[in-house]
Amino acid sequence: MDKAARDDPSAALVRRAKAGDAGAFDDLLRRHHGAVHRLVNRMLRNDADAQEITQETFLSAYQGLAGFDGRARFNTWLLAIAYNKAIDRLKRQRRDPWTITGDLDESELWRRSANVHGFTDWGLTPEQTVLRKELRALLDDALAQVPALNRAVFELRDIQGLTSREVAEALALSEGAVRVRLHRTRQLLLGRLRERLNPEEAR
């Protein structure tokens, strides 16, 4: 068991749930429901499907809890289940989650735009509120053009704040693959932001 697993804040609840405490599993559901739903909704882009997959994820986690060995954090294990179920749903819908749209060069601009997905430090004037909504819609539209796996990497790493290692474990990738896919997705988003905020420079 590595340090991350030993420091898992859900470990005590998992032990209780494995011992048959239904209330403990309910607590796990409440603690992790938001993260699971955000991931699958980002991948599927359909809230009804996301709700269904979220429910299936927790059902599978409940049924398979005895087999959870604690070598990884509970949330990493749970997100892996959610990701695989979302990919299965995409395959059944005959969408291709692996197609990527072109080569995206790396850039240092992302660091200057850290928190672009949250816009947490912006003011609350009507003009800024409208711009924030426009940019959220712009980013959602841009994310729709990358494969589901890249959307999952972006959601877990940049929005939910998992480490690259945790993302790699949840999505069965190498850490290098996580970094590459994250760079590609960030660059697509930055390109769209440039077009919106600096249209003359983007030409």
C-alpha cells in the first residue's frame, strides 16, 4: 500500500462498509457522488445518461466492495469504475471516444490562465457575469471536440484536482500519457480562448 492509499480520507468509511455498515456506504455515496457524476457527465455530455451511469457505478462499487484491496484510494477505484462504464455507454451509442482532432502544440500560456475553468477571481458586474457564462459555454463546446478519454483526464486533473498518478491509476494510463493528453486538451481550450478574447491575434 502506498502513502496515498494510507492517507485515504475514506479509508475508515470503507472499512465500516466492508464490515456490513450500510450507513457507512451511504456516507461514501454522498462524499463521492459529485465527483463521479461530474466525470461521467463530462464524458457523455448528457445528464440523464450521466445520472444513470453514476447510479450503476455505485451499485457496482457496493457489489464489488469486498474485492477492494485498498492499494489505491477509494475515489481512484470508484472513478475507474465510472470511467469504464461511461466508455461502455459511448461504445454502445456507437460514438468513437478515441478520435482526436489534429495536433495541438504545447504552450506556456496555460499557466497564465490557471483556473480558467473556474473563473473564481472575476468580479460580479453584469458584463463580467455574461462573459463568464460565454467562456464556460465556449470551453464546454471545445471539450466536446476532444475524445472522451481526454475529457476525463482534463476533468480529473484540472477540475477535480487529482494528481497525475491518481488520474493514471483511475484511467489505466501511464503518467506520461496523462500529461500528453492534458497538454493537448489545454491547448485546444487556449486556442478557443484566444479566438474569443484576442480575435485579432488569433488570425
